[in-house]
Amino acid sequence: MSILDRLKKKKVEEGARETAVPVSGTKKAMPKKDAKPAEKKEAAADTAQDAPVHTAAVLGAAAHAILSPLVSEKSVTGEKNGVYIFMVKTDANKIMVKNAMKEMYGVLPANVRMVNMQGKARRFGRTTGKKSDWKKAIVTLPKGQTISIHEGV
């Protein structure tokens, strides 16, 4: 009985492969089983060109580089001179911070400096621990331009 089942499966699979099934989202048909290798490559190239490119994740990636503005006495005194300090992701770079400033605040910075900050050692009762490392971005705006980051403070 199992031999007959295998033969039936082969016939059903061959019949399914020979029929052309359109790929979802495209009007191209998949190549048949007995198609030549060159035709398979052409068909694969056609479907790759019709595939949509997901740029939504790429466009908003720069804005996620800035985590929050850093509020301290030193950062507030620097704002008088157009210098703002932000906490950014550890994998962010200067270009990402510049693009994020342009997207979030509508201002293109004149200069961006990055500083890797070491997490401080802390005690939790008897055990000692360490806070996470983080990155700081020091952003200098062109003269005459300001942003309001302390509206609710």
C-alpha cells in the first residue's frame, strides 16, 4: 500500500509543478518544472524588480538615534551659546544625530561631538553592580538658531 501512495504523491506533485501559479502581488507566473535554467534566472529577476522596497523603516531610523535631552546645570548654561546635549543610542554616529536633529527639530547642526560615557559602579545592599554605559552627543547649532527642549520643565 505504501508504494502506491508514493506513486500517487509523485503524480500529484508533478501536476502541481507544471501549472503556472501567479506570485502574490505580481502578474508574473512562476516557471514550469521543465523550464531551462536561463528562463528561471530571468523569471527570478523579473519578480525581484517588482517586489516593493520597504523604506518606511529606513526613513524613521535616524529619529530614533536621540533618546532624550540631557538636563543638567552644565547643559543649561551651554544652551546660551547654542550648545545642546542629548543622550543617544550607543550605536548612533554623528551623521545619524545630524539627521535626527533635522527631522525632529528642523535645524541642521553646525557641529556634533560624541562622547562614550562609562556606567558608574553602584551598590545594591551587599552586592555591587554597574549602571549601563551610554553615549552623549554635544550638538552645536549655527548662530541665531535655537530649539526649545525644556518647555515642560
